[in-house]
Amino acid sequence: MAGHSAFKNIMHRKGAQDAKRAKIFAKLGREIAVAAKIGGGDPDMNPRLRLAIATARGQSMPKANIEKAVQNGLGGGDTSDYVEMRYEGYGPGGVAVIVEALTDNKNRTAGEVRSYFTKVGGNLGETGSVGFMFDRVGQVVFPAAKASADDMFEAALEAGASNVESDDEGHEITCEPDDFAAVRDALEEKFGEPESAGLVWKPNVKAEVDEEQAQSIMKLVDLLEDNDDVQSVTTNFEVSDAVMEKLLAAG
């Protein structure tokens, strides 16, 4: 079976073809500004800001854009009051979906998110309705070329990670949320800046779907990610190897 990581590969490749960089940078800038507003402009003293900046760099966001976002958060620009929201629901085939957003209008965002679920035949539920199907973990991702699987495993274990998965594309290190900063810092010191790092939702239950359902879920993810307020989307679906080949060919 092809699982969640394989689906992420499809979405990554698809996104690399048609992602609107300006929209991505706007979302990253919003998170940087909010982090700076809450905890100050020094990344060394503000873990959330440090993570936001690292994520932005991983997406090749220009240094000037990052600095401007920090200043916005400190009062030099947009002072809108953003709040973090989490939406949970089911997509086609009973697939669980968690949506995290940063919004200055909760009613607007909730209505838009609900409409996307409805459009593909899913339904938005209450907070907690699918959360039990995921674990909150720290995740650090490095390209495969950074180290061998054995070297990465040894370093991650020493840093306090709980699991390492390596393949031809990269190394995915996971840890408990409370250990995330220490694990990230130790690995960054040894291997350089990671491809991505942050707290994520990792599925502990999978929902198998067919090709048609998978395409509907991918449409839902596209709709959600195209929304200015949505910061991340996580699903728990998996498909057979045969369906995976069709999706990759079509992607």
C-alpha cells in the first residue's frame, strides 16, 4: 500500500508545477508577523519566530520579505489581530482532514472551509471529531544527500528523536513535541538547515480510498491550500500501489 508520505510526494510534485509563490510567501509572512507580535523580534528568544523564519527559508522566501514580515509584526505594518483556528472533518471515502488556519475573521474562514468540504461531498465536523486519528509530533526533514540512513539514524537517536524514516528522497525524523526544539537544533548543527521543520499532525489510522476518491481529496486539499487563511492541511488517506502509479502519471 502507498501511504501518507507517498501522497505528500504527489502533492509536492503537483505543487511544484503550479504553486503561486506570492500566495505561499504571503502565508509565511503572516505567520512570521504573528510570531514576532506575540514573542518579539529576536528569533533566539522567540522559538515560534525562529521556526517560522526557518520554514520561510526552506521555501526560498527572500530575506527582505522575511525582515519586512518581522517589522510588520512589531508594529511597522499590518496590525490585524489574527487568531489560530483548527477545523476537522471528513472528506470522500471517510478520509480524516485537519485544517489549520490563521485568520482575522473566524466566521469568514469557517464558512469558506465548510464550503470546500461540501463541494467534494465531505463534511466539516466539530473540533476533536478526527483529531484522535492523528498524533501531534515534531518533524524534521532533510534531503537524502545530507547523510546516509545509518548516520542520520544515529544522529537523530542521539538528539532524542523517537523515529527516523529514510528513503531515496530524504530523511523524516519525528519526536515528541516537547523535544522538538532540542532535536531540531542538534540535527541542524550537524547537518545544516533542514528542508522543513515544525510541529505536524501524523496519522495513526489510515483510510484506504480508490482513484476517484483520491482525486476528490486532492481537489479538496487544493481548494483549502488556495485559501489565504489556511496554513496547513493534513489527511490520513492511503491508496494501492496501482492507484498511486495512476495518480503520479496524471500529476
